[in-house]
Amino acid sequence: MFERNLLFRELKGISPKIQMETPEPGWMGVFTSFFPFIPNPFEFVRKLIANNSDENKLTNFLFHLRHPELSGRELKRDDSKALKDEWVAILNTIVRPLIAWSKSSPSSAAPSTGNVSTGSIQTNLQSIQLNTSLSTVQQLTPWEIFKHRRRNDKNKKRLYNNLKKAVNDSQRTAAINDIKAYLKRNDSRFLALQQRWIQVNKSIIASRSRPDRAQALQSELEQIDLEIRAVWQQIDQMPEATFQQQSVQVTRHRVIVDGATVSLRNRIDAYSTCFPDGYDGNTSGDSDALVQSVLANSGISASRIKILGLISGFEGGFSAINTYDIAEITWGFVQWAWPSESDLVQALNIIKKQAPVAFKNRIQQYGIDVNKKTLIVTNTSGNILTGSQAVTALNSDVRQLAAFSRAGIDPDIARAQIQAAVKLEIDNPLSYLIRAVFTDGPDKKTQVSKSFPLSSLITSEYGVAVIANQTVHGGFKPVDTFLKSVFSRRRFHWPEAHIWMPQVAESLITDIAARDPGRAAKFKTNCSTTPNSFQ
């Protein structure tokens, strides 16, 4: 039985003052007439639909709010028609409309930023001290020569480094020609036209029996050819100045948040720059030494300490924040990214659970929050935004960015970052189940399905480091793709696992290490390659 006093205890945390993002739906008047004893009906149904979207369960719940004398029992055949009609009326006039409303109006279920009021968030953000300075530096313009190729790859990085290292006109000309050749095959306009060309060409082949249709398609193909040539011509005509050092105005912010100084700078000169106005920065007191110290006292295994310390050396400290590359925003000592497999959201959820008080005081208080699926930001105007809109709002507010950076060095949040990294970058990948069909029996003809975790295959410190780095720096998909390819091409004999497992492991590690040879070399120098050395 759901008693009314229990209902009101459930509602005690709901503020009677709510800001209506959308007009009150038409069925709300019906709801109010059915349930006049609910003090805040609009917010109540928001909470109701967030917890359950099964129409029968919702109808039963609401029906028994009106009829506590039934003690929650189901309606019987001999119950009055009036009771049955009332149940159907609640279903048709309240429950189904509110479910449809919740699905069609994202703002109707806009999440709050923790338990922090909008007014408090605005006051906290306004209290942050912001000092801004401008300076002019000589550098390549933030890597806008790749503005049509935002995706990062090793060729893009190599071409960028060749241009940076060019010391004379001959080297610079060679580097520029290589870049233009790369752009011709990777420019987003060319790639789209190439896909159109392939599709039209397939249609021409399929239309051989219809000359009129084939002729029209051939004309379309010729037009695509002209458009491709136009793109290539634009690339060829890119002026030399695009590839020269230029005067660039840089904005630097010195921000004081909770007694710590956050430094942010835009116009980043890097091969991965996609947003010239994006920022890079960290908080005073953050350092590799701090990361190593917190790792050493974290209680995790020596192998995990070593691996995460090495990865952090490439990625940054606990407060490192970056909004200039393709991920739009990355944060923390292993640089969790948005929206790459939503690992930033996953990490923040773990941190929120591990250090709830620090999360509220350092992150939610400044309008940043997370639910199981997405990022939530309350901006300075009091609007609650989610997903990509939240990221855009966060990246455009220097004070919020600085608060997010500052949160990273809070001792509790730093420790929680380590727990999140262990789970997301090491333990989750190692628990990945490899499923395949193997041969069995003395004649090797019996086929059996088996599954085993990646941890059975990758057992050395070096191997785990390579896999963890791939998970951090490019996602786990290449590992998954490699394993599926290997086990689909060949039937391994299950009783001989002690023979083929080390061979598959070596092939996998070699393949993944080749994707980031610089880091792999560092891992190999510092980590044991001996099987079973990962502890």
C-alpha cells in the first residue's frame, strides 16, 4: 500500500518553485483534478516519468494513490464499473499523454544540476576572479590548413611535424606539396564527392539496358568529376602564407577558483587543432609529481600505478583541460574525451559516486553535472543544457572551464580519477570477452564455442600498457576489430591454447603498438614484457 504521507515524504526534496521551460501541457488540468492533494503536480510527473515509463505500472501507481483502501490489489471482475472506468480514464487521459509529452519534449524532463540551485550556481560563477591578457606570437596559424580534415591520424601528424621542422625553402616546399597531396585525398568535400561518384557509377552499370537512364547518369558523373577538380584546384592554390609562421593574437586567462590559479590559453599550435578559439590549460599545483604521489598512495597494484603514470605523462595532470581538438573537450589525468564513446561521462559518473561531497563542492556548485548518459551544464543565464549543447556552453564560458580544471586537483577527486582510470582504461578492457569457435577432440574436427577474457591473452605489463593506451588515446575498437578478424579467419585448436594464445597476444600487441610507436617505445622501456608480469 502506498500511503499519502509516504508520497509526501518522497516529494520533500522537490522545490515548489520551478522554472517552466515549456508551456504546461493540456492534460495537466486533468491530472490536477484527479490528484488535488499533490502540492506540486508538474514537478511530480517529471519525477514520476523519469523513474518509470511503463504505462500499466504508472496507471496502477496513480490509481492506487486515489484508492488507498484497495491496499494496492489488482482490480477484480466483481469490482464496480466506476472503478474500472476510472482506471481506464487515468490511462487514457493522463498516463499516455504524459509519456508522449516526455518523449516529444526534451526540455520537459530537463535534469537539474545536482541539488544546487540555479541562483547559487550563478553566484558561484560570478565570484570567480578572471584576468585576461592578449599577446601576439609568431606561429603557424592554428592548424586551419587541416580544417577540412578534422580527424587525426599518423599521416596528418607526420606532415605537420615535417612542416614544423623545415629549415629552408626546399624542405618547406616539399612539406607543403605533401600536405596538399594529403588534403586532396582527405578533404571532407572530396570524400563526399567520391562517395557520390561511386554510387552513380554503380547505377550506370546497373542501367546498361536503359541507354537514356545511363546517359543521364553519365552526365551526373561528369559533373561530379568537375566538382572534384574544383576542390583540388582550390587546394593547389592555397597561398604559401598559409604554411608560414604568422602573427597570431593569443588570449590568456588567469582565473582564481577556490584559492587556486587556473591558466588557460587559446590559439594552440598543434596538428590536432580543430577549434582555434579552443583552450588548453591546467591549475597551479598540478604536476607529474602530484600524479605520481597520488598514484603511489592509491592502493592499486604496482603494475597499474606504473601504467597509469606513464600514460598520464603523455596526457597531462589531474586538472588538464583541452577544448581545441576534435574531441571538443577533454579533462583529467588521462584526458577523458567527449564524445569518444562518452568516456568523459563514464569517468564523471564514477567520480561522482566515489567522491560525492567533493563532486558537489567542486563541480556541481559551478553548474556542471552528469547523469548516466550525458553531460549537464547550467549556464550563467540559468538554462539547463545537455549533451552537445552542454559541451558548447561549457566551452564558451571561461569561468566554468576554469572551475572544471580546478576540480581536478581536489584530493578526493584526484583519487577518484585514479579509480575511474583503473576501471575504464585497464580493468574493463581486460574483462572484454573474446567469443569464438574452436576445434576440439583428438581429430580436431569437433567444433566448440568458447569465450575467455582478454586478460587470459594479454598478461604482460607491456601488453596491458599498450592496450590501455589505445583505449585512452583512440578507443578500444581497433583491439576488438583485430581479435574478431583473427578468430574469424582461423579455427584454433582449444586444447593447444598454451601454444596459440601467446602467438595471438604478440600479434595483437604488435598491431596496436604500431599505431602509436612513440608511446609504445616508452612503455617497452619501463614495463616488463614477461608473460604474467602484470599484477
